[in-house]
Amino acid sequence: MATTIRLARHGAKKHPFYRIIVTDSRAPRNGRRLDQVGTYDPSQQPARAVFESEKLAQWLRRGARPSLTVAQLIKRDGLATVPVTSAGAAPAEPAVAPDPGEAQT
């Protein structure tokens, strides 16, 4: 089972509040979760993310991959070194095929 650390939206219309959750990557956005590792409130100035650092570190050690947004929030708070590429992101360098018209020596 591939686990992902991502945002689940809560709050009223036009007043979002997010929970930072660990879930199966196939589960819907607000579906079943395995654990909650923090919250994110973009309504505050500046936007505020609160993490439970022990839980977050535990899930990262287990192999949970943060979404791109959560990786940026973690990096901004300086909690851990997180790879920015997530499960759904494209690879950094696409493979380049050699030109068939050039002679190989």
C-alpha cells in the first residue's frame, strides 16, 4: 500500500481549513485516513501550518511520500529534508533519444 501525506479540505465555503493527513494514495481527498499529522490554515496572515513533528518524521521514515504542496509546507517550516518530487510528479530529466541521422563512432 502506497501512503501519501496530503491535504484534506474542511471548513466553510470560501473559508478553507486543511488537515494534513496520511492516507492510502488511492483514497479520495476527504476519504479514510490513517493518521493526522498537522493542520494548515491559509486564512491567517501569514498562512499557518502546524505539524506534529514526531508523527511526521515517523511516517516519512516508513516511506510515506508527501504531495508537492505538503512538501513545500514542510520545507518552509524547516522540519525535515523532503524530496520535492511526489508520487504524481513527472521525472526531473526526461530521457533524450539519440538522433537517428547522426553516425555513431
